[in-house]
Amino acid sequence: MFNLNSLDVPKINHQLSEMKINLWYCYEMKLWRWTLTDSSNPTVRQESGQQPYLRDAMNDVANTVEYMLECSQNE
């Protein structure tokens, strides 16, 4: 489990956002696929993506987490 306090992310109303990340490799498509679910808001939000390279998929996940944190901070 990641410790969000050790990451360089903005604090959101002094609460940590609970997000679940699923990451898997699809051999048939030769792609790394991922889903990101944020159930900390009243409405569950889910994002997904795919990339041929693991590093690119992980960067997509990181960028999406940062974007979701920024959006929830502005609400």
C-alpha cells in the first residue's frame, strides 16, 4: 500500500482520497491496460487507459491521479 503522505501531491481538504488502481497486461492486444476508481466522492468516478509499454501506462495513471486530485480540490 502506498503512503500518500510521502508523495508530492496536494492535500485535499485535509482528507486523503481513496483510489483503486488495477493494472494488467493483455497478451492478445499486446497492451498494458489500467483502470482507476475514485470512490471518495458521493459519485464514483472511473478512468481507464492502455499503452504498449509499462512505463507509459504508469505515467498515464500518475497523470490521471494528479488530474483527479486537482479537480476534486477545485470542487
